[in-house]
Amino acid sequence: MLICIPYLRAISQGNEVFPHAVYWGAIMGTILVPAFTGIGMLLFAAPLAMLPKAVLAATIVMSVLAAAEWRGFGEAWRYSRT
């Protein structure tokens, strides 16, 4: 959020609502993110508990691998080999 605030400030063009929007956005984000995470955990806990452990482990591994940016590691590897 700290990264986008200067851009939002420029887009708002000095509107007096901007500080209130940032304040309430931070408060609501702080409240809603744990709430949605908790709801998701409640909804998916039972179905995920019925999966075999290997399938559950593969799902977690694939989720982490998909979220990571691997191109930088490849470039660093090629650079270190030269």
C-alpha cells in the first residue's frame, strides 16, 4: 500500500477525500484480510483433510513453486558460471 499511495495522490489531484480514503482503506484491509483468510480456512479445511498426504504435499509444493519468480535465479546461476 505504501508503494501505491504516491500514485493515488497524483491521480486524486488534491481531492480532500484522499486522506480519509487511505485511512479507511488501511483499516478495512487490516480487518478484512484476516476475515477472508479465516473463512477460506474454514471452507477448505475439511475437503483438504480428506486428501492423501502426498496429494496435499504436492498441492502445497506446486502452489509455492507457481508463486515464486524463478527467472532471477536462472540469471544469477548463468552469471555465476561465467
